[in-house]
Amino acid sequence: MAVDVISLGVQWDRLISIGDEIINSLVRTSFSTNVRESYDLSCVVFDRHGRAIAQGSYSVPSFTGTAAATLASMLKRFPADTLKPGDVVMTNDPWLGTGHLFDINVMQPVFRKGAIVGYSMSITHLPDIGGAGFSATAREVYEEGLRLPICMLAEEGRLNESILEIIRTNVRVPEQTLGDLLANRSCTNVGARMINEFMDEYGLESLDELADAIIDHSDRSLREQIAKLPDGIYRNSIQIEGSGAPLTLACSVKIEGDSVHVDFEGTDPAIHSAINVPFCYTRAMSCYAIKCLTTPHIPNNEGSVAPVSVSAPVGCLLNAVSPSPTGGRHIVGHFVVPLVFGALADVLPERVQADSGMLNLVNVSGTTTDGRPVSSIFFASGGFGALQGQDGAHTTPSPSNMTGTPIEVWENLTGMFIESKALLADSGGAGQFRGGLGQRIAFINESKGDIVISCLAGRTEFAPRGFAGGRPGGLRTVQFNGREVHPKGRYVMAPGDRLTTFEAGGGGFGDPALRDRALLRRDIDQGLVTPEAAARDYGLPIGS
């Protein structure tokens, strides 16, 4: 029997709330700031066929976009008819998971009356996985840490102590790493319990009909929006910073009827630096870009990606193969979204977003003043790109959505002192709608020993572009003791050393001459735009 519209809405929302509760359980039991403070995570609910039907509201787009393929690989290794209650499967394989070793994927089958009715999965960025640590400097994936094939974390409720010991022996912060791993296991167990409670409440013995309705509704909605666009092939190419010479990313977006195909032919080959992107990540970010432009208000599930297909030449930057290093794959992979936006800028001029300043990840490892080992990430964000009718938000990540680590937590954890954190005036691209501002952050090593710093950032040579006449945002720079250094480098901070990052601003949207003068004067009053920049970029006479 088909699910009626009202029941569909209510039950769909309940599944999303289960995803939210899985996340709450994960965050409350995790040990690292990556999860507890920065929400570098996703939690997804699947039906028994392995189709995603709901995610937690606060989930990372790339993780959500790779989860279904990861589950399929897990079920290929451990078929559903071999799984038992209490089994928990995991992997951090970059090509089967999210694109790099630092994310753990944990899945638990949901049993009801002896049969599998669904799956609960959580994904988080671990505080450490050994090797050289989280950075963009590795030459091969083997340097980056411990690569776990698809394996059993627990069998019928009993933890695999051999696997735990292998992990414990190979990581810098075993308490945090194993704590986060077990938090993933616990939250998937919460998901399994809540799915059963949900089915009890609604008298369901199967999720099939509800899953069919959710997926069908999402699929039809996306296809309806795609069908409104003119058929054709739309192209874009951009240059981005590499480890030495600039790199080229290229794409063509083919709209045909109610489907979209994104192809990355023309993209440069993978390089011997850890910024290569496995195809799973490229596909996830491509689907995310199309969904943002078409059906952003529909919750993510299998149906919201079904009309989108993706391809990329094997061995290119966006389809790197083993043993290519991929630790900093986000540095390149995040550009998939503005690359696709740029291809469709003439088709959907009122929906595309000007380029964002993007994230700068600063990973630290070392020893705190009281002798504790530390390995953690500080998420620093540039400005959000402006949109038609809306200024870009300041220091807001895009296209990913991790949150910033609170300064007080970071200082207590790492022995680093945040001397200052302030908005950068004039860093937002000028436009009828101004780009969001970047920020200046100054770190000082106040511990008693050396701290290893790895920077994982771009936007230092190619500024975030404006759209529809908007100007580019400000560039990012990284300074070590006042000297500009490579934004993908690895540095040793002795006690008293200073790292300063100047985060990129978002691009502007629309002709700056059309900006509302009252808004521009407000920007000047608030210190977001200097009088000199207002005169130069907007034509507003100084003192007027």
C-alpha cells in the first residue's frame, strides 16, 4: 500500500530526527574536538537495500555523498545474509570511504525479528591515524598512516581487540582515537534501537514502502527542476594552487531532459602531493553542487542524487588512484562546487554563488605543557561568497560546513595561545551584494616543546571570483614568524613561535555601482569596508 502524503511527511521527519539523535549521541560520547566541537561528521540511515533515506541535519556534504558507495562496498565484503546482530563493520580506505585515511566509516545492520531492515552509519574525522600525520606533504598514501580495509570492529557485540590494539599502537593519541571509534560504534547502536522504536510506533515490519516514497518524491522533484533547464553542454575551467605550479580543473555539465552528467575531462593528472582526490569524493561534491542549484530544501537521500551521473579520467586530480596521496583532498575537491557553479552561471544566474574563501585547516601535533600528547585540527574559514539578493556571511565555510573550534577549548587542549582573531576589512569582494569577510588569526606556541603545524589551504594565488560583475575576494596568506610561507607546508613551531593566517574573503555578486549607499555606509561605519576601498571599488567619495 502506498504511503499517503501526510504520513510520508511525518515519518520522513521522524527518520531525520533519528539521524539527528545519532549525531547527538556521537557528539556527546566522542573524545576529540574534531567531532565534539567542529562537527566533522555525518550520520546516515539506510533501508535494507542499502539506499540512503535520511541523514542527520548537521552532516558534512562529502561524507553524506560517499556513504552509500561505502555501504555497498561493505556489503560486498560482508553480504547481508552473513551479518548477525551486534556486528559492526568499519573502514578508512580512501577509495572505499570518503577520500582520505583520516575519516572512519562505521556501519551497523539494523535487525528486527531476526531480519535486517536497514543500516545505521556514522562517519567522523579521526584525531590521528599515524604516519606523517594529517598534512598535504606526503608523496604516497603509505606515508599518510594506517589504512584499514573493510573489517569487523565488533562481531555479535564483541569488540575486535586485535584491531583495537593495532590502532592503539599506530596513533599519536590512542585515547582520543579509540574513544572516537567507540563513539561511532555506540551511536550506530543508538540508531538501530531508535529505528526499531520508530517501526514499533507506526506498526511497520519493513521500511521498504516508506523508503520507496521518500526516494521517489526526491527523485521526481530533482528531475522536475532539471527538466526546466535548457538542454546543452556547459563548460568551465579554472586554475588553482598546486604544490608548485598551478593546476587546471575542467568540467562539462550536460543537461539532457531530466538528467545531468558532469564530466571532468581536461583536468590535470594527479601529482606527488597529498591533494589528490579519489573519485568517490568528486562524485559527492558534484551531486552536492547540482542539488544546491535545484532542490536545496529537500533532505538528502538516494533520490536526491539519482538523476546525476559523474565521470572523470582515471588518474587525474579528481579521479586519483592508489597509491596517490590524498590527505588534503579537500584542498582540490572543494573546488568541484565552484567549478560546476561556474559552468552553470549563465543557465542559473540568479542561483549561483560567488566563490567562497573556503576553509583553512591547521593541524597540530606535539605535547602540551603538562606532558599530554596532542593531535587536533583548527578549522579557520574564509568569507562566504555573495548571492543574488544577499551579502556573503563573514568567516563561514563553504562548500563544507564544519564549525570553528572555540578558542578556549583549543588553547586548553593544545598549549597554543590565540593572540588575536579579527575580521579583515576590505577582504570581501565588492559587488551589489558584498562577499563575506575573511579573518586574521594569530597563534603562538606557549607549550614547553615543539609543535608540528601542517597547513592545508588554497586561495593564495587565485582569488575567489565574483559573479555577474562582482569583484573577487581577498587572497589568503600564511605567515610563520612574520615571513610568508607555503599554505600547504609542514612547520615546526618552537616555544614562542608565531603562526598568522589571513583568510580569504568571498567574491562579490553584481555590479558594485548598484550597491545600496545606505548599506555601503553601514559597512564603512562597522569597519567592514574602508573609506579608501569604498571610493576605489564603489565610487563613493571619501567623506560623503
